[in-house]
Amino acid sequence: MQRSVRQGGVLSQYLFNLYTDVLEKNLRDARLGCKLQDVFCNVFIYANDICLIAPSLYALQALLNICVDFAAHHNITFNCLKTVCMRFAVRRREYLGKGKVSMGDTELCWVDSFRYLGYLFSSGKFPDDAELIRRATELRIRGIMLGVRFSNHNIQVKSYLFRTYCSQIYCSSIWGQYSKKAIHKVNVCYNDCVRSLFCKKRGKAFHNFVLQNPLMYYK
């Protein structure tokens, strides 16, 4: 390709989807990879990111070969430096090693964590722990910044700021496999955020304050 889609352009996502539609069809028609009942879910494409899901090394390599053939026929190049492999193994098979997987002539590396669409995916017993800890740290930083800048404002302003910047955590709805330690850290950072913004000292009854200030959650 000698000309790519414009970064941030309104039509960029539609042009990219139109161009890669053939690749998605080829991958699904191969009937390889993971599936839900009778529907194959072996590829997810968003923006310019492509995620392949396969239950075995053989299936993963076959899907990668389809991508390589598509790139050769359509004069495009996949960035092998940003392409990595992750393994999500069940507990009874954690001892299994990681085999060789290549894209063309380039062997791909294996990683234990990778950020995809802003979410930090990790392998292991508690794959969501790394993302929870990262979000908890960001929440605490936002709370401190808001507390420093708006400490003298009234409770209506602080409640609006809290709802806007602290009441929702990105992708928290998909948290499922996490440790008690990680979710406890999120709770502690959340409480610290409220205390910092509303100037509440430790030792005060936190739930009573929340019940007495419904503006924190409702408009």
C-alpha cells in the first residue's frame, strides 16, 4: 500500500473495514480457531488491530498463514514487531510449554501480558489483577488532583466532578477473574478518592457520608 487511511479521519474506520472485510471472511471460512456453539469467533478486528483466537498452535499458525497470504495478494505488511502471542491455559495444563509460531519468516514472541484496546490482558491464575491495579492507581491519582484543585468548591461541584471522573472505571464490567487483594486495592483507592475530593479524614464512617450525599451518583 502506498497510501494509508488518514489518522483520525471520519471515513478511516469505514475504509479500513471495507479493505479488511475479505480477510475476516477468509479467516471465518477456514473454520479454525475458537467458536461459540456453531459460530466461529476466531478473529476480532477493531480499528487497525486484529486479534486471532485459537485453541491450539496448529490452528493459530493456520490463521496466521491466511493473514500472510492476504497481505501478499493485497500488497500490505503486518507489523511483526507489534505482533505477539499470549496463552490462556487451564490450571491443569499450565505446565505445557509455548511452541514456535511464525508470521511469514518472522518468529513471534510470547508474552504474559498485553494491552489491547486500552485493556491490559494477562495470563495466569488471576488474569484481571494487573488491570485492576492499574485502574486503581489511575483512580487514586485523579482523586488527588481533583482534591487539590477543587477543595474549596461546594459539594454540588465536587459531586459533579466525582460522577464525571471517578464514578465509572473503564471495562470494569468485564472483570471476572481477580484476587481479593486486587479488588481490595480498588476499594481502598476509591475510598481515598472520595476522601481526598470531599476533604474527609480517615476514621470517619464512609458509608454514612455516601448515603447523606446522593448527588455523588445521581443528577
